[in-house]
Amino acid sequence: MRIFLHAFVLCVALTFLVGCGATKIDQDVSFKQEAGVALDSRYKIPPAQLLVFTKTNGFRHKSITKGVATLRKLGLENNFGVVHTEDSLQFNTETLKRYQLVVFLNTTMDILGDRQEAAFEDYINNGGSYMGIHAAADTEYEWPWYGKLAGAYFLSHPKQQEARIEVVDGTHASTKHLSDSWRHFDEWYNYKNINPDLNIVMKLDESSYEGGKNGDNHPIAWYHEFDGGRAFYTGLGHTDEAYDQPDFRQHLLGGIEYCLGRK
């Protein structure tokens, strides 16, 4: 009896605080910061997450390691996280939901199976974003949907050399830091199956180098909305040295900001 009375008194006391027999107690819940991940001080939310995919079944670019390190550094400086993988099985519906942007960094040839392709299409259909860097255009030739998403397929390239880039749209996040023209050393791709719905931000002046095959309209960086999501591609990024250049790093950051919908 005494135990029952003690329990009754305790319940009455708790009623004034949370309600006797309550199944849920309102409480202040805050985000826990993981080691090495900075929270956005303005909104108190975790940063955006990027999945950087670098699988190759063809030519393997030595600059992949430098490219991943560059994206990680940009993330630390600009409030987004970077997860790097070469595992195609990460392309499943549940895993892709974790990321606001998937970056194909110098991928080559056939790198996803049918199930992974379907999961990635679903990811884009539901508002996900894609960014392709350089050899991302030398990827998945038997998957026409991917070619339209990336914007074009690789055709050929001459020797590495300096060329003049014409900035077509200087208002885009990826180009607003540049002047009207930019001389840059890289491996210059010629393209085929160019999607006509692209928004071109930079093109090559083929008179400034040898080996161009696309003529007066030789796009080298572009963006577009496609099948429910956003896509950005840049043909630059073959060499290690490119990732040390402030203009190129800012170009990459601007592409990321576009894909994330940041202003």
C-alpha cells in the first residue's frame, strides 16, 4: 500500500511537469557536430554532402588524387562535405539520398550496372544534382540518358597545350570571377552528341591551338536542368597543375554552388 501511495504521489508531481503516463516529453534537440564537419553558423544545419565518384574502366588520370583533395579543401572552406568512392554499389536509392550532389571526377568508360544506373536516374528525377569533370564525358557511351545529362560525349583530343577560352556567360557562378577570355593549359576535348539544350558558359577559340574539331561552336563548360535535377560539366581538369590554379578552383566551386542551388 505504501509503495502504491509513493507511486501515486510521484505521478501527481510529474503531471505538473510532463503529464503522468506521457509517452513523449518535449525537449530541446540540437544537431551534434561530427569531428571535422563544420556547421553553417547562419542556419545551424549540417553542410551539404557531395559524393565524389572516380571509378575508371579505361584511361586512369593521375590527377584524380589531386582532384579529390581539391574538392575536400573547397568543402572545408565553403561548408560542404565530401565523400569519395570508387564503389559502384554506392549507387542505390537509400545511399544516394544522403547526397545533394554527385560528382563524376575523371571517370572513364562503363562504370555502373543496370541497377545502379536506374538508381541514379531516380536520384536525378527526384531533384538530385550531377557535376562532371573532364573525363566524365568519356563515360557510359552505351547509356544515352547519361550522355544527355553530362551534355556530350568525348570524341578525341590533340596534345596537351595552352588555348584561349572565351567566356560566353560571365554572370554564372563558375565564370563570374573571370575576364572575357582566359588562357589555360589543359587537354582539350572534342565532343560528339552535344545536347542542344545546354547553357554554355565557356567555349574554346580553336584558332588559339591545334587539333580542335568542333569549329566556331566548341563548348568547354556548361550547365542545364535535366530530367528533374541540375547538371554542370567542365572539360578542364586533366592535369595536376590545373587544381592548383585559383581560377580553376573557383570555376569548380561555382559549378558546385550552381548544382547545390546556392546564390
